[in-house]
Amino acid sequence: MPRKLILDVDTGTDDAVAIMLAALHPELELVGVTTVNGNVEVRYCTDNSLRTLDFIGRSDIPVFEGMARPLVRADFPIPRAVKKSTGVHGLSLDIPDPVSIVQSRSAVEFLIETYRSTTEEIALVPTGPLTNIAAAVALDPKFAERVPEVVIMGGAHHHGNVTPSAEFNIWADADAAASVLAAGFRKLVMVPLDATHEALVSKQACDAMEALGTPAGLAASRFIGRRIKAYDANQPMAEQNAAPVHDAVCVAYLVDPTVITTEHRHVAVETQGALTIGRTVVDINFRGEHPPNCHFAFHADRHKFVAMLLDTFARVAA
Ligand code: RIB
Ligand code: CA
């Protein structure tokens, strides 16, 4: 039986690779895609999600548009206005315009109704700011207990990407992230920069994806190629000609949990600090009062991850 999941995305080049992995891997069933303000305005995230699914022949997967701004902080700049433009994403992904259209129900309604009515286990995988998930938690007091597992791309212990202390998804709606971390989800896995920066995809792997000649192989090589150029120029990793593809690591974990190595710790989000807003505070030495609430990934297995991308992108939709 394939493992079911919902992806909550701010598509985005790495979200697009996550969508393709979830839509094409034979051991996964992508039930729906919900979008949120993040890398780009939510309407572009929706358009990018639709065009990705159309391009790989999975227009049957519904897309629901979500929240257009952070949950609480109306005074907080919309993330893209302050995020340095590094060319990692662009507004519209470099594949043809979508033919499919977005669903009329909102993302938050879809999430609440799906988890309220299902008898099946559906993992929830947010790979953008956590605004939709926090809204669902606020609207449905039982939401957290209904979701069997949440796998979040976000946070960092040893790193920051949008500020010296914070990772973008958590920083972009720190109040939402704080509420999700404190919501009491049954199982919460966090895939932070500590792990994703170890799962680099090289230019060589990108060329191998292109050589597959499939829609997913071509799109992935184009999206990851763009990331490699931008990372090499603006945020060099431990090795040149390689870049992280953060969001896809969460999906890979659902297929093979050994793709990451986690520690069960308490994680909270700083929402006030002038220098540290959006920081994930990980109680690595059990110094705080709270019991662990999160399986926090400190490492990732690059070889397993890249092999999974290559195997999956060799496929075409049935
Ligand atoms: O910090 C990396 C994360 O921010 C990724 O999910 C990327 O797509 C952006 O949302
Ligand atoms: Ca993302």
C-alpha cells in the first residue's frame, strides 16, 4: 500500500522537486497539494505547483491555495520584500504555463475537512512557512491529534540562511511555527538546514537527471541547475557545483526514514528576539523544562537521497 501524504508548499524550485518525487514515487500517494505565501506570492506558488504537476502528467492531483500573508504579524514585512533575491527560484518556474486550475476550496478548509473525514493515515508535509498549518490548528482544536505525522522542512541548529540565526520557512511566519511546534502533534519530524546542507545534489547528478529524458528528469535538472548557480554565487556550500534541495528530503524520508538521522528533543521557536526571531531553539542537552516534542534531523544521507531522485525521475506517470 503506498503511503499517503499532503504537501503544503511555497513552490519554489525545491518544492517543485518535492512535488515530483511525491507524485511519481511508487510507494507514495500524493493526495493533494496546498500552497502558502513564502518563496513567492501565494498565487505564484499555486501556479508553479499546477505547472509542475501538469508537466509530469499528474494533473489529477488537486491543488488548493492557502494563506497570502503571515498569520499574526501584519506589521511584519511580507517575506519576499526583505529576502535577498538570489535567483534560487524566480517568480515562475521555467516550464510551460499550467492548463489545470486551482480548486475552489481553500487550503485550510481542505486540510481540516480531509483530516476530519479520513480513516486513513495521511502524513502532512509542510515545506513552506507554517501559516496554513497554524490556521488549521487554530480553527480545529482536534487538528493536531487527527494528523498521524507531520514532516516539516524548516529550522536550523548550526545554521541560518535568511538571518544569521534563522531558516527562512520558520522566520517567514515565526508565530505560526511557534504554534505548530507547541500544538501537540502526535509525531513531528523536522528536517532543518543541518540535514539538508548534507544532502547536496551535484551538477553531475543534475546531468544524469537530464539524460533520463523524462519530463521529471528534465524539469529536475533545470530547477536544480538553477539552484546550483545561485548557491555557488551567493551561498556557497561545502562543495562547489552542488546545492541543497531542502524540501525533497522530507519526501525522501517518508519512503526511507534512514535518509535522515534524528534526535528526539524539545524544539521551540523564538518570536520576539530582535536578532533571533524565527530561530528554532533545540534543547540538545535537556536543559529546559519541556519534554521532547520533535524528531530533529541533524544529518542526512546524500547518496540515498540522490539515488532516490534518479530512480523516481526515470519514471513517467501511468
Ligand atoms: O530555507 C529553505 C526553505 O525556504 C525551502 O523550503 C525553500 O523552498 C524555502 O521555502
Ligand atoms: Ca519551500
